Amino acid sequence: MSSILQDLKCAVRVLRKKPAFAAVAVLTLALGIGANVAIFTMLNGILLKSLPYPRPQQLYTINEVVPQLARYFPWWPANSGNFLLWQKRCTAFAGMAALRATTLNLTGRGTPRQLKAARVSANFFSLMGIRPQFGRSFRPEEDQSGSDHEVILSHQLWTQAFGSNPGIVGQAVDLNGESYTVVGVLPASFRFPKVLDETPELFKPLGLEKYELEAGVGDFNYEVIARLKPGVTDQQALAQLDVVENQIAHQGDASRGLAGQFDLRALFRPLKTVVVGPAQQALWMLMVAAAFVLLIVCVNLANLMLVRNAGRVHEVALRSALGATRWQLARQMVTEAVILVAAGGGLGLLLADWGLQLLVRNAPIGIPRVDAVQMDPRVLAFSLGVCVFAVLLFAFLPALRLTRVHPSEALKTAGPTASGGKASARLRAALVTGEIALCGVLLAGAVLLIQSLAHVVQQNGWLEENHVLSADLAVTPNQYKE
């Protein structure tokens, strides 16, 4: 312990003699570590962290594929009648629920509001492992048309439109000119899986009409989420779905016929894959770019250390002549690097926190699970790993090179500015070459992204955006039949 403290004190004294070098090293490390931690936090929250539901690995989505139309439409939502057959005939599932987006106009409570809503199967919330904070979930009989005048409020809507009134359960609300009864309020922790274009503020039972009970090819209007039974593989579940799909395709349906004219297949994907969507590729690209930045930082600092250590050859040789072992000398050099990395890592975490807030605040519309992005033990462990990696990469090589200098040769030099010879020069040249190569990779990627952005801007150059607004108008069929 006394040796470690002695190394720390000596390292602080050495760094205080070169404040400019220490400041440049700390700031450069802070930028590299901060960028990596901020982007890894985004990656962790969006991609790596499990979905906030019990046993999320069992949750899948089901879509339908018509091979004859796959060139134009790779996949479709589900037909509601097909969904009902899956429920009856596919034994691989513990349950499945159908969802469809809709809009409802809330009136009679201050300013009228158009609400983003969803029709969901009665078992949707139990399937997702969610219990209402107040009230109850839907009942199976409420899935029938005419018995679907109950609603469950999201926590946000309950807070904004109903003043967080715990007595709202059992009260009537006016939606699309009809009376609905509030039967439940969801907890604030509930995160709706992003399988619809909008996050619903309110939920109502499925309420399938008579024509929606018929299986067939067409009317692909519903998203389906299913939970596998324990021990069942996704291949087994897909095989059962495809058996039912083949039967539907060969039988056709009463309204359109189409028996045998089209094939049907099921598309079976993990819910997490659907929720994350195309953001996965973009985030991994950002992570790779940040890793390249950190590599450039470390290579640059290794080169700086080599140049700086060239002036310490005489000092190291003198210590060696006085009895210091190679391990002791290397440990002293690494201790100096540890202090730099500790300072750079601490400042980097502050920069990462600031950068993370900036990234979340300016995240493009449609990036999923942004609300789940936060620093947690996994992020802190990653930060520690990045710091250790930086120490090993930019400190060990220069320290090893310096301790290999022969004391008698170094002491014969004219002064403390011995350069270390041709081997050190070659090593510095190799580091510079590597740094230029890494910068070239990043530059190429940046140029390609800029070209893509310029192409998108040119494609939309005809559009005059100034003073142009768009608005959605939802009118209820029972009031505007014509």
C-alpha cells in the first residue's frame, strides 16, 4: 500500500510539472469517454435493456404474408377472423391479443380533445402482465360488438384531462357523442409496446363487428401480440400458424371467395425486434463511430506519451541504475496514466450526462424507448471498462518501450532529451499511420451520410414549407352520415 501511495504522489508531482500535457490528455479523454458513455447509454436503453414486461422474451408479434404480393407489400397486419382461428387452433401460445388504432373525440369536459385510442382484446393487459392502478381490466364479454362501451385511461390522460381524480372509475365520459364508462386507470410505469403508429391515450374493448369474425384473405387491419408457452420454440409456433394460414388460403371466405387464389404465411417476430425497428442499425453505427473516436483518442495520447517519454529516458535510466526494477518503472508510468484516465473519466461522465440529455431532447420522432434511456449500473460498468481499456491502450505501450532502454546507454547521452532511437521513431510513425487510418474510416462514413442528407433535401426541394400547416379532422359517423 505504501508503494502505491508513493507512486501516486510521484505521478502527481510529474504531471504538475507538465500542466499543459495533463490538461490536453484529460480533456481529450473526457471527450472520447463521454461520447462513448452517452451513446452506449442510448444503446443500452433502447436495444440492450429488456422490455418492461414479465418474461419479455416470450412476447412475439404475428403478421401475415401473401407471397404473390410480397414484392409490393412484404407483410400485412392480421385479419381479425384469422386471429380468432389462431386463438382456437394454435396450442403453442399462452395467449394472444389483437390491437387496432383509432381516434375518439372527448367532449363534455372542458375543451374538446381528439384522443389517440386503441381497440384491444380483453386479455391484452393480462397478456402484457399489467394491472390497472385503479379499477379493473376488460372482461371477455366486452369484446363483443355492442358490449364495448368501457374504457381504460392511460396515466397521462388521467392526469391531464381528469385531474388525477381517483374517483373517475365508474364515471361516464362522452366519446364520439356516446357514453362510455371508465373501468380502469393504468399505472404510470406502463409503457405501451410501439406496434401502432401512435401511443394510445385511451383503450376500449375490441368490439368486433359481425363481418370481422370471418377468416379470409384481406381486411388486414389488426396488430397481434402473442406470448409463447414455456418450453415452446418459435419454430414450433410458426409451424402451427402456417398450418392454419394454409387452411384459410385454400378455403377462402364467403364475401370475397378467393379460394386457392392466394397463399398465406405467418410472419413471427420477437416483440423487441419490432419495437426497436430500424433504430437498431443506426444506434450500432453510432456506437461503432464512437468506438473509433475513442481509439483515435487513445492512439493520439499514446503518441503524446511516447514523445513526452523521450525526454525522460535519462531520468528512467538513473532510477534503474539506483535499483528500480522494470516492473516498478512500468508501474510508475501506468500510475500516471491512471490518474489522467480517472480525471478524464470523471469529466467524461459529466459530459456524457449533458450529451445524453441533448440526445434524448433532440431524438428524431419515432425513435423507440427514449423514455427508458438512463444511466444504470450496466452503463457505469461500461464506463469503468472504457477507462481500463484506455489505460491499457495508451499507457502500457509507451511505458514498456521506455523501460526497455538500457541504463548505461542512456546515461552516456548528452542530456535528458534522448530520443530513444529508430525503434521509437518507427513506433510513433506506426501510431500516426493507425490514427490517420481510423480518421479516414470516420471521414468516409461522414461523407456518405452528408451525401445521403443532401439527396433527401434535394428530393424535397420542391416543397414550400413556410406558413404551411396540416390538421387532422375526425368526425363521428352517427353525426355526419352524409
